[in-house]
Amino acid sequence: MTSQDSRVQSMFNRVTRSYDRINSLMTMGRHAQWCREVAQRADLALNGKLLDIATGTGEIALAARRRYPNADIYGVDFSENMLAEAREKPGAESIEWEFADAHQLQFEDESFDAVTHGYLLRNVSDVERVLREQFRVLKPGGRVVVLETSPPRGVLKLVLSAGMSVVLPLLGQLIAKDRQAYTYLKTSTLGFMSPAEVAEIMERVGFCGVEWSTKYFGTNVIMWGRKP
Ligand SMILES: C[S@@+](CC[C@H](N)C(=O)[O-])C[C@H]1O[C@@H](n2cnc3c(N)ncnc32)[C@H](O)[C@@H]1O
């Protein structure tokens, strides 16, 4: 694990308690809806097997459980505190929660029908390696579905950048008592790749049929693709 990954890991271990509240505030309550869309786009068969990486407090894995009651669902993360929070949620007992670093998954080749993740890529030190791992653990025909932030453009970029500079550290200080963690969130959001750049890497590692739909004035995006 690089020092950047260790910093991210310790930050998520610190903000666990306030994570769901701040996430819901920042997305004006839309996060839950996006998790449902991610689950739906995973397009799992009745007894399919789904891996949600960077599951955090488990919102995507739990949305997948509600949509696919008979599926085999795994939620993995490298923050033990986030996993502990996920394990406490209603419905959590029907999901396998495991520690995993997205750069090096412990699963065998071609073991999942779908891989999902929310807000993973902008936090990792090696985006291509992480996507290659997902390609490796997917069965042929399996789907990957990605929820990410997307850097705003034009006038919106100026407005949001100014707004986030004030609002995020303030929310961090008031709710998480951790101004630094939420300052990082602003920098990682505004500085992350565009969906087209992410799509290029997804295609380079082998995914096909890569498409996306932007959300919330283009600040968030859901992307999907398939292993041939
Ligand atoms: C912003 S949270 C997102 C949680 C959840 N997916 C959601 O949509 O609410 C990002 C999560 O990614 C995890 N994460 C970041 N880098 C990771 C890595 N290299 N391996 C595994 N998990 C990672 C963090 O621990 C954190 O729980």
C-alpha cells in the first residue's frame, strides 16, 4: 500500500461515524437513489454473485440485497471502521463483509457476475490497476458499475469550487470534527478525471460497452461496462 493509500485509509477510519450524514447532506439525499441505480445496472441473474468494493458503510451492497434477494453479495473495504458500521445496518447479516485492498483483491479469477463501487477510484493511488483487478475477478459477460464524482465544468466549476471550499470543511468541522478530511474531499472531487478519461482506462483494461449517465449538474456520474 502506498503512503497515499494509507492516508486515505486512516481518514476513512476517522470519519466513519459522520459519513452517512455528511454524504446525504452533500448529495441532497440523492445518494440512496444512485445506489439503487447502481444495483439495477448490475443486472444480476437470480442466483448471481456481486462484489461491492469500497463498500464503506455498505449502502450499495444493501441496495443490491434489496433488489436481488437470492444473490450472493460481498461488501469489501480497507477501512475496518467503515465495515463495522456496515455490519450494524438492517439486512447486513445476509452479506459477506470482508477486508480488501482494491489494488489486490483476494478473490479468484472469474468469480463474480457483477462488480460495483461508489467513490473508490478518486481515492486510489493506481486507477488502472484497480480496474484491472475488477476485470480479473469478473466472469466473462460480467458487469462493472461505477459511481463517482465528476469534475464540474465552466461557470459551474467556479461556483461549486467556491461553495465546496467553504461548505465542505465547515461540515467536516461541525459534524465530523475533522476539517482536514473534508478539505481532502473537495480537492479529490475537483481534481478527479472526467468520465471520458475513466472510460478510456476501462476500455484499456478490456471492458466493452462503456457508457455513463451524469447526475446532479454533472458533479456525479454512474458508469457501466461489460467484460467480453
Ligand atoms: C467515499 S467512501 C464510499 C463508500 C460507499 N461506496 C458509498 O458509496 O457511500 C470511499 C470508501 O473507499 C474505501 N477505499 C478507498 N481506497 C480503498 C482501497 N484501496 N481499497 C479498499 N477500499 C478503499 C474507503 O475506506 C471508503 O470506505
